[in-house]
Amino acid sequence: MRSRGSPRKKPPLTVLATHALLARAAARVGGIPPGLSQLLIGGAELGELLASDPRIALLSATGSTRMGRAVAPVVANRLGRSLLELGGNNAAIIGPSADAALVERAVLFSAAGTAGQRCTTLRRAFIHESIYATLMPRLASSYARVRVGNPLEPATLVGPLIDDGAMQSMAGALAAARSEGARVHGGDRVTVTGCEGGSYVRPALVEMAEQSPIVCRETFAPILYVMRYRELDEAIALHNAVPQGLASSIFTNDVREAETFLSSAGSDCGIANVNIGPGGAEIGGAFGGEKIPAVAESPGPMHGRPICAAPLTRSTTPAICRWRKGFASRWIES
């Protein structure tokens, strides 16, 4: 028996809708055993019941790292197996040879799509100093023109945050960044006609002087922290210097940079992409959460001091992908 759980307060409406769609599809196909998929809605007590039930050989759970710490020992205590998809603080390294148009489209979708409320959202970007001055204005312009509104409309990329609490969390993170001298583009509340009560906000592009503690903390909102780097080993060290591990990416046309990023001296995340942002890494799985201590090779000499350093763990699944031209044009106001 396999159980899938997501112990949060707001998703019941989503899972009810998904379950109804599955039931409709099963009826159309025919021959599906009754009760193959079942839905239970409840609080922490239901999650504890599922985690401790010896009849459930594999329990898959999606949620916070705190939730994972509570679930994993209970399942392990009965010698069961758990598949946990937890937090992430996904980053992209944008090399000097990166295609600017590709970066602009991919970063916008990866960081701002679904209002930054998915585990594979891009949250940190390290841009090579040689292209920073030309790339940042392009990103800021895209952020200013991206369509924020009713997610039921095809032209909308950014819908609402789940509630005002999420918006307050975002505002708090931006205030902390400003106190550290950051330059913030966007982040203001947006009024959407017909949806005046919604928690709509413009995605925030935040220029940071360094990877400070606020950058190392995952805020589940459309915030992208941007920093400069000089050498690739410096960028990789900063990339790996957060406690969360999930998806990662590099934008480069330099084969040596790509190979380094995918090597044991490169990304320490569960998923590593070349030429594509974390939004393309929607395969999920047993990744995310905080990194576990592991013996790993040193990433080599570091230019600059990584902050919030986390122990490395090697579990990288490489992927080499490309974005279709004109991919995001419908989401940007002309």
C-alpha cells in the first residue's frame, strides 16, 4: 500500500478537484477497480495515523522540512519507507556566455510562475560580473511588465499568493533585504479588477551585495535574489552554501562550465539542469529539504566566503535542456 500526503491547511479544495477529475477519467476509460484512489482530509492526527500504520509500506509526503523531520522517524521506526519532497532554495548560475534572451524568458517563468509558490521555484541567481550591467535591466523590465492577475486567464503568469499571511511573509523578507542595503524591483501589492480581495503582488527582483542570511532562508513567494560573481568556483560555492537542496541550473554555452557544474565539484542539489531554469525540473521526487552530512570532494579554491555553508551531499540527476524561442512572450505586457 502506498500513501500520498500533503499535510497543509489550504490544499483540500485542490485535492478534491483533482480527485474528481481522476474519477471522471477513470469512468471514461473503464475497467478501473473501485477504490483504487482514495482521498482523506484531516489534520496532523491523520498524518500521524498514516505515518505509523504498518500496512503502508511507502509513504510519500510533500511539505515543509519541519514536517519531514516529524514524519521520517515515525515511518523508519516501523521499518517503512518514506519519500519526502520538502523545501528548496533553488539557484541558477548565469555564465558570461549565456544567451541573454534565453535567460530572460527562463528566469521570469522559473522565478515568477505560480507566484513563486512551488518547491522548484527559482529563488537565487548568480550572474557573472561581465554581463550583470546589461542583463539586470532586461530582467527588471520583464518583471515590471509581467502580467499579474486572474490565473484563469491564459495571458496571466502570476496569480495570487495563497493568503495575506504569505504576502506578509514576503513583505517581511523584502524589508529584511532592504535593511541590508538591497535594491528591490517590484514586490508591491497589485489590485486586480474582479478579484479585489485577493493577495496579488508583483514579483520582486532583489539585487544583493552578498548572500546574507535572508537569502539563505526560503520564503515561499515570488522573490528572486540576484548577486554578482567573478569565478565559477565562487558561484558554485555560494550556490551550495545553503541548507536546502532541490533543483539547480546553469546557463552557459561553455562545455567546460557545464561539465564542472554537473561534476562532483559542482551542484550538490538533487536535480541539476544545463541551459534551463528550475521551472523545467518539475519531476519532483525524493529531493529537497535540508542537506544531510556526507563525505564529498571540496569544490576547489573559493573566491569569496560562502555564507550559511551547508555540508555537501552528492545525489545529482543531470538534465540538459533548452527553451523554445518566444516561450514567455504572451505573459509580458507590451
